[in-house]
Amino acid sequence: MDLYSGYINNLIEELSALPGIGTKSAQRLAFYLINQPKESVERLASAMTEAKAQVRYCSECFTLTDRDKCPICANENRDHRTIMVVENSRDLAAYEKTGKYNGVYHVLHGAISPMLGIGPGDIRLKELIERLQHDVDEVIIATNSSLEGETTAMYISKLIKPSGIKVSRIASGVPVGGDLENIDEMTLLRALEGRVEL
Ligand code: ZN
């Protein structure tokens, strides 16, 4: 039995496909939206389609940006010879918030996970190796301390080692299985300062 109109059902279905939104939340959001003025719903819809149309990957570090190069890569005052490797743009933002890191980043967009069938070719690793053809002094691996993050860190260090470029891993202190984005700035800074060479 269909309780609602097809349009509402469709809206609920689309909303419940979003991460962290169950059927109940999707219903609440759907009815909220229906009761909003037309203009505010249109603003939301166009914010989504415009973001999708304009946002792209930085041609250097692969973080999300709306220009060819993100503001960090375009900044000549940053140390372009130090590259911090992170799993996603949210981790990059967490380190940027500390205001104490002056190098650049490389965003992998994931981590190696044999269990989930995610291999080295599924993340932006090839692009990282290409960047190392230019002058680079140090690669700081700041993947999460989850099993996937550690596997990825090991893989990257083995890959880079032969080139003679210094490879380091942020110190533990970041709790095991912890998402970088949920960790406070002091802990992030300690982890960065206490990094060990691999
Ligand atoms: Zn960039």
C-alpha cells in the first residue's frame, strides 16, 4: 500500500540513499522540504548541482577544489618539497586547521583494503609516484592508523624507499582505528612532530 504520493516516495528513496540517513530521517527530511518555500528548496537543489558541476580534483594533490590547482598547491610560500599523504580531503582539512604544517599534500581518496577489494590501483598512488619525479625531500605518510591505513603506509614506504627520498610515518598517539578528522589539533600536531622515519 502506497501511503504517500509517488513523488514523495521518490524523494524519500533518494534521501535515504545518503550516508547516515535512515528511512525515518529521510521521511522527516522529505516532509521538511515539502513544507519549505519553493525558493529555499531551489537554493538547496542548485547548491548541489553547482557543487557537483564545479568541483574537481586539484591537478597536483587531488584534493577537491573548484580551480585547476587548489589554494595550497598554488601557494608559493608553501614548502613544495614536503608532501603529506592523507586518505581524504577531510584529513587534509584537519591538518590545515592546526596551522602548523607548511608543506603540501597528496590525497589518495581511500586506502588499500584487500578485504574490500581495494587495491593500489584504486587509489591515487600512481599520481603520487609521478609527483616524486620532481624535487621532493620528504614524504610524510599520514594515513589513518586503521588496518587499511597501516597497510597503505607500508605499501607506500616500500614503493618510495628505493628512490632515496625520506619517508616518514606520523607517530601513533592517533588512536588505533581513529579517523584523523575526529582527533583534536594538539594530538595531530604531536603525531606530526613525533613522526618517525621508515
Ligand atoms: Zn592541490
